[in-house]
Amino acid sequence: MPISFSNSDRTFTGTSVALPMVIKVQINNNTVLRVSVNETSQANVLYMSAFLRMGLSETMLKPFQAYLKGNTGDGVPVKGYIDLDTTFGKGENAKIRAVRYLVIDSWSVYNVVIGMPVVAYLEAVISIVHLKMKYPIGDGMVGVVKADLEMANKCHQMCPYYMG
């Protein structure tokens, strides 16, 4: 079944600001808020502050020698990586995948960045206009994750690049 969006999928109206796609997910049975879905990111990132709040230990990290470069061009060392079960959606929309996260110790308005590797793995289609992500869940069914508009607005306003 092809995945598509229609006017009935529109989550919001009347804004002239392009909001980020911000969702919540379950990671190892922890509800994680402020998760940015960013198809342009080449990595899935878990920020150290969220990592520690989930009760995880740095001893669980596997070595990974690299620097991630952000929009500002600054390099941030990767502390390591970890594979964690992540649930997208809930109920009949749920899709669980093991996700490899690079863990970094840096400030961000987000707790997690879901990048292109997961979007491709989920076979997801994202519409920023509709602020929804859709993905096949089997038997011709399509799962839907809607952006959290309140959290998207807060993240947009907290972003240091916010010009509004």
C-alpha cells in the first residue's frame, strides 16, 4: 500500500513558521520527549543528559572514535554507541526497532535526534507540512506518528538559531 498524505492529515493551520518534527518515543521502556526527526542527519544521536536520565551507564557504551559536526561546524566527540530498542507510535501504530545511537555530551534542545538511518530502516515517509511520519506496519497497514505541536513550538523557540 503506497503511503501518502492528504489535507485531512494536516496537523495545524495558520502558522508561517516551519516547525521541526518533534515526537516522543519509547526507548528501553522509557518515554523520551523532545525527539527530533531529522532526515538530513547521517546519525541517530542520543544526548548524554537523556542517556543518564534513562538510568544507563557509560560502561554500556561501545567504543566509537569520531566527531560529529553540527550546523555550526563545531566537532563534538562521540562518547560511544549503544543499540537500544525504540518504539515508534503506540498501540496498533507501534513499530519497534533496535536503533544504534551515537552518544554525545553536548547541549541541545532535543534529547534524541532520529536521522536518516532510522527513517530508511522504518521505511518511513515524513511530511513536514503535515508534521507526521508514516510507515508500513504489515498487512497493508500504515502506522502514523504525529508531531507534538506544543513541544515543537517550545523547541523552535529554545533553538539558538530562532529568529522570531
